[in-house]
Amino acid sequence: MPISGLVVTLSDNATERADVLSSLRRDPRIELGINEPEQQHAVRIPIVVDTPSNDEDKQVWQWLNRLPGVVFVDVALVGFESDSTNDS
């Protein structure tokens, strides 16, 4: 179960930026790391992506990179949870 910390760099175009933010807010796998009043003017948005599989995590990454208004997606961290426990 991967959890990714990403920073999405948005376009300077206010309309494109608003569309991207709206898309991010609608996706239940994504949590924005900045409150709504600050989102209007921010160009770099920290997000957390929580998906049940590596394949879905990759799909979200690809979707983000194809969104009009997204300039770049930086990876801050990717963590993988394991269902098994390690006793050592």
C-alpha cells in the first residue's frame, strides 16, 4: 500500500490552476497539504497520494502529469506499508 508525498507545480495561468485544484480535491486518493484560501495563489501544492497498489499509485502519477495546468510533479517520498509485521 504505497503512500506518496508529492509536490505539484502548477501553471501561472489562474484558470488552469483552478481546474487542477478542483480535480485534486475531487479525487478521494489525494489529500492536499495546503488549506483552501492559500491554494488560490500557490504555484506549488504539496499532496499525499494513498492508493491500495503500486499500479494504482503509478496511474495517479501518470494522470497528474497529463493534467493541463500541471507543469511538474516532484516526489518528496514514497512509503510502502507491509501487511506483515517484523518482530526483529
